[in-house]
Amino acid sequence: MWMVPGSHRWGNQIEHLRTQAQLKSLADFPKVTPANSSQQVVARPCPVKRREVHFHHSLTWHGSPENNSPRPRRAVAIHYMTSEARFTGREHPMKKFIEVAVGGPMLKAGPHFPIVCRNGEPVAPPQPATAV
């Protein structure tokens, strides 16, 4: 994985990044500049080895160039949201699991979106279903 250190301070650039479909190789990273900014994009390697975890701010520019190896690249992403988060309706791999209408609170999005903290305290994990 590659990161652009400090890019989370440039504000929300998500819509701008969606227009950058040409970003496929590492050499493409410096060709993109933040919207409404003269910041220079300097990508740095941030290797994540098997069984390791990486945490970063959601607005940090990050990505992995095309996988040119014969093996698939696998990853798990966990996104934490505040209790004020609302469903925008945008395309996302998890969209089919969201059980609220556009504009609805993600707090009620369904079992695929568990609450992990309430008032700053961890919430107990859900209990497994029992056989009938």
C-alpha cells in the first residue's frame, strides 16, 4: 500500500479522486494534485505484511497500484463511523447490505454494521444465533 502523508489535512477530496480513473500505477500518483490546492502529491510506501493491521485517517490518500503478480491481493477493510453518519446512497461494495433509505442513520443500517462503542465505552459483541 502507498500513502500520501498529510493528505488528510487537505479536506474532503473524495469526489475529486473519483474522477482520477487513470490512477493505476505508482508513477501516476504524482500526476494528480488535490482539488483547490497547490500541494504536491508525494506517495510513500507503507507495506502491510500478511497478518498485519494498518490504521489511517479516512481522508488520507492511499492505494495500491495494479497487482501484476499471478496471485490475488486480499485485504479486509473496517470503516468506523460516528453515530451521526448517514447513508448517502453512493455506490459501494457494502451497499447491498444497508437496510436504511438514503439519508437514513447508519446506526440502523443492519447487522452488517455493528455498534462497537456507545458513550466512549466498548459494546459487548453480539451473541451467536442458537440452533432451534
